[in-house]
Amino acid sequence: MNFLLLLLLIALPLIALACDIKATLKFNPKVKNGFARFKFFNETYGPVYEYREGENNLPQKFQMKGTFCNMKPTILETYEEDPRMPNITKPFKTTQAFLEGFGDMEYQIGDMNTPYVSSKIGVFCGFGDCGRG
Ligand SMILES: *[C@@H]1O[C@H](CO)[C@@H](O)[C@H](O)[C@H]1NC(C)=O
Ligand SMILES: *[C@@H]1O[C@H](CO)[C@@H](O)[C@H](O)[C@H]1NC(C)=O
């Protein structure tokens, strides 16, 4: 077998079993007051973003990086009350997907505070909301 081909066959799965994704979270102008939070594939939570109805809610940028990113889903949750309060246990709405790869991804909070994937480039996505992009 061709050595380069062999090398490629060994390297490809390794490349695919990692992720480095530049993500942006945007807020639709029609959002109601609420809170959004990511639960990453490594089962840790990202920061809580509060957004307000009728205000210019600025896009939030962050990075998701790691290995074996698609062993667990990456989940974007919305809440009507601050999830940092101990009595808030269940998200209002969620979107989840199993992600892998190197690229860019855009999430949005849309009408009725429904989260969704609005675009992705270079990101492999399976079993979930993989977006309209
Ligand atoms: C989990 O993944 C997120 C996104 O890549 C990262 O910001 C965070 O630091 C990670 N947490 C741990 C404990 O590795
Ligand atoms: C949670 O606790 C806060 C502060 O005590 C209260 O204002 C809120 O109504 C509670 N929410 C729920 C869903 O119980």
C-alpha cells in the first residue's frame, strides 16, 4: 500500500476526533427576556448570558476546543429565570447536537426563545439539531 495513503488512513480518524470551533451566539431582535447557557461536550457549563426584550443584545463569541467532542452532546439551553438560582433546575428550551471538527458555528436564540444552529462551516454534526446552514 502507498505509504502516504496509509498515513492518511491513520491520521484521518485522529483529526476527526478533536474539535476547535469558533462559536458565536446571536440573539434575534424578537427575543423575550431570558437567559442562555451552554453545556459543553465535556459536561461543564459555559457562562450565563442574559438577554432582554427590545434591546440590542450583542453577539457573544467563544471557543469550543477539545478531543472526542462528539462523545457527548453540546447543548444550548434557554431559561426564563436565572439558572444560577438553586430553584431553577429545568431549561425552558434546548437544542443539542454531537459536534466534531475545526470550523465556525453560529447559534441563535430565536422567536419564543427557541435556540437553534443558524450556520456552521467545517463542523461535523450528527444526531441532533445540525442547523439550517
Ligand atoms: C470544557 O469545554 C469548554 C469548551 O471547549 C471549555 O471552555 C472548558 O474549559 C472545558 N472545561 C474543562 C473542565 O475542561
Ligand atoms: C426561584 O426563586 C426566586 C428567588 O427566591 C423567585 O423569585 C422565583 O419565583 C423562584 N422561581 C421558581 C420557578 O420557583
